[in-house]
Amino acid sequence: MAILVNLDVMMAKRKISLNELSAMVDISLANLSILKNNKCRAIRFSTLNALCRALGCQPSDLLEYVPDEDI
């Protein structure tokens, strides 16, 4: 099983750049890039909250469960 982070999808839908989002949520470009590229192992609820607030979305818009056989 895997949890995918669809941050890139939401950013495209909202037409927002990594630099703009970084400034809005006060998260480094490096950490946002790790999230955007599905390289993270964990995400803090405070980070998820800040992203949802900035992007006007729900956690389910950013996180997706994919069973092993679908990867």
C-alpha cells in the first residue's frame, strides 16, 4: 500500500507555483518539493492544515491511498 501526495495536482488546479505556496504556508521550498514529488515519509498535521488552508481544499484532495497492486 502507498499513500500518494497529490500536491502537484492541487497546485495546478489553483494555478499556484511552488514559490508562492512556500511563502503562503511558510514551508521551505525543499520540503514542499519533497511533498510534491512523493518523496516524503510523513507529514505533520500542522503542515497538512496549512496546505489545505492555502489551497482551499480538503486533506482527501491532497492524500490518496493506492493499494500495492495498483502501483
